[in-house]
Amino acid sequence: MSNNRRAVPGIRHYAGPAGGWGALKATAIAVRTQMDTFDAPATLLRTNQPDGFDCPGCAWPDKEHKSTFQFCENGAKAVTWEATTKRVTPEFFAEHTVSTLWSKSDFELEGYGRLTHPMKYDPQSDTFRPVAWDEAFARIGEVLRGLAPDEVEFYTSGRASNEAAFLYQLFARQLGTNNFPDCSNMCHQATSVGLPRSIGIGKGTVSLEDFDHTELVISIGHNPGTNHPR
């Protein structure tokens, strides 16, 4: 087998432990890179807490909150990406053509930060240019009025907050459709059909309560510290 592997930004060989101090170091680097150092600890300590917020990338069971740290390394990174202080301004887009950005990886694009303005593609300059909110909403309304409700797909990210997703689906239902898949159900649509036909249930056969009574758990093929098994 060839040892030549495609270079992926942010991915490199690592021979150390998958958790412990290595995970803490990786979390600290993510926090330092993305967030305000003074605000970060308070934000992370509210993750998956009754008086806080759900982790945007988490499948951690909300059963009891007995620990101060109710998140894994990947969860901490997801929070830092949402709470990042980095901003992608109109000046950034003026300096980077869409063709140039198209060559970037998802990892690199997310590293630039969050958008500050609605943007509109300008084919003449091959750049995104800022538009006023009123103009952006007017354009969205113009397109929606030209389509039947079920011709529109209101796709959402699984990392969207529950509050944002709730308002979004209300808008879609008011328009007259329930066509709003998110990344989670698109991933699981295959299992919702294939698994019931093969084993009779559309998801894993293990319930959360089973873990209270088990004597041995074998985890194969993933690192729960950084890629939590769902």
C-alpha cells in the first residue's frame, strides 16, 4: 500500500495519546485561536449545563449534570467556532475572489470567522459584495414568491441553535411546506429505511438505560474524546 496520502489542512500525523493532556492542549489552542481568552472559560463551563446551553455538536445524553466539565474536546472546539471573535468582513471578500476561495478546504474557510454582512455574488469581479439587509430580504422574497412552497428546501445545519431552528421551521410552515431537512436527518434517512427492514428498528438497539446495567462496554473504531459515538 502506498504511503502517499493527500495533504489535508489541519490534519497531520500524530503519535501521542488521544486524550488526557493532549486533548486539553488541543482545546486550549482552539480557544486561544478563536475566542476571547477572558470570556472563554465562562462560556465553556456553561456547555451542557441546566442554566447554560446545549453543545452545538453534541450527542452527550442530558440525564444528570454532576460534572463541571460536561463536554469533550470536539464539543469544546465546536463551541469555540460558534463563539469565535474572528470576522469575515466585506474587505476580506474584496481581496479574495470566489475562484480563490473555492480552492480552500472547509477547515480553512471556517477558520476565517463569521460573516458580518449579507453578501451578493458579482460575476464581473468574481467576488461577493455586501448588500443592505432590506435588499437581501427583498431578493429572498422575490425568489420565494416565484416558487411553489414544496419547491423550496429550507436546509439547516445541525449546529444551528434550537431557537434558530424553531423560528426557521415556523417560517417554512407558514409558507406552506415542511421541507426542511437538516444534516442530521439527511445522514439518517438511509438508516430510517434500511435498518427497520433488516433489524426492525431505525436506530441503535441500545438505550441509554442499558449502560446503567452493563458490565462491559467495548468501543471500536472511534475516539470518544474527540469524536463521540452517537
